[in-house]
Amino acid sequence: MYLQDFRRPCEVISYYKDGKVYPLKFRVYSVENATYYVYDVEKIYYVLEEHNNGLTEKTFFVRAKRKRLKERHTLYLDPRHKSWWVLT
């Protein structure tokens, strides 16, 4: 299995602090329920940075809240296209 098989696109509202970008909110489309889920990021556990060919791939491990439900998610920032993905 490849990384593309386990990721879903998402829209992220991020903020800029100390020269770095952090996620604040994100929205994911659920195919099963045909709705968008909006999550608020409560805590960033850690950030994994990998440097490949002059590009920095960032993976954020976060705790997010949707209404009263708290879940852990992994957000991936693609350096080539500047797009965000939720890894499952």
C-alpha cells in the first residue's frame, strides 16, 4: 500500500507563529455520510519533519474536537503542491 491509498484531502485554516505554519481548524468530507466535518485543533502532540530533495515534508499529530467528540488525527502538508491531507 502507498501513502496515496490512506489519505483524504482536507481544507485547513492555519496560523503563522515564529516562522512556522500550524493548523488551527480543518474540514474533511465524509463519503459515507455525504457531509463535511469541521474539527478544531486543541493540541499538537508533535511535528515530524522530513527533508527530501530540498523540500520539507511536515506531518502534524494533533488532537481535534468535533462538537463534543475528541479524536486524534494526523495531518500531512505536501510541500510540492502546498495541500493538506488527513492520513488514516
